[in-house]
Amino acid sequence: MNAKIDSLLQTNLETQSPRLDLSNQSLTTLPEQLQSFTHLTHLDLSHNQLTTLPEWINQLTALTHLNCAHNQLTTLPETFCELPQLHTLDLTQNQLTELPEAFGQLTTLYSLEISQNQLTQMPESFYKLNKKIFHRKHMSLTYKNNFTITETIKLVFYGFL
């Protein structure tokens, strides 16, 4: 860990700010001490080199906004789907080939950006989400993903496209 990240974490811990910006820090993993930042509502991890998120991500129970865009994420842990307050999620431009099967547990999700990944299908639980919470302007699914024709038809049928 470098001194700049240590300073950002220390300052946030002292002020208990609900927002933490760790974007553009060349992170390959998240700092362990971040798991105790349960006061965070907004976490920006964009433009790093993360390949996955830690299993303890679900301990950030107040998190409402999570930006992981422009990383190298290939997978997300199942515990990711246990974020009870999450309503804005940006996973744009990663290397995701699939989402956790429990993705449908993110029932508070309002805005979802997952374009420019390697997705070929959505988990079955995704279709159980209340599509009325998604407004097309708050969801980007298909751009530069590799959805099969069958999956695309399913997304259209369920009203997600």
C-alpha cells in the first residue's frame, strides 16, 4: 500500500465521511482495513487494476453507490449480492464473463451499468428483479457484451431492453 492510499483511508476514518474516492490508484486488491468502513455510502474504485472484489465486500452494509468501472474484474464474489442498500452500480468496461447467481438479491438496485464486459448471459435471478425499478436511462446492458441471441430475446421479453 502506498502513502497516498494510507492518507486517504486515515482521513476518511477520522472524518467518517460517507464518500471515499480510491479511483486511479493502480489498486490490484482492496486494502484490508477498508472492510471496517461500514459508514461508507459511496465508494469509487474506478480506473484501477482490480480483478475481483474481496469476500468481505458485504460488510460495507451502508453502501448505496459503488463504482468499479474501468478495472479488470473477471468475477464478483457471491457475497457481493448481500449489499442491502446498494442502488447504483457501475461495472462498465471490465472483463466480467458472468455475474453471481445471487445477483437478484440486489433488490434495492436502481441504476446498473454493465456494458463493455464479456457477458454472454445474465443469471436467472436477474430476471426476478423488479424491472420497474430500472429506467432505461439508468441501465446499460448490451453495449459491447456478447449476449447470445436467446439471451437478448429473453432480456427484451422481460422488458430489460
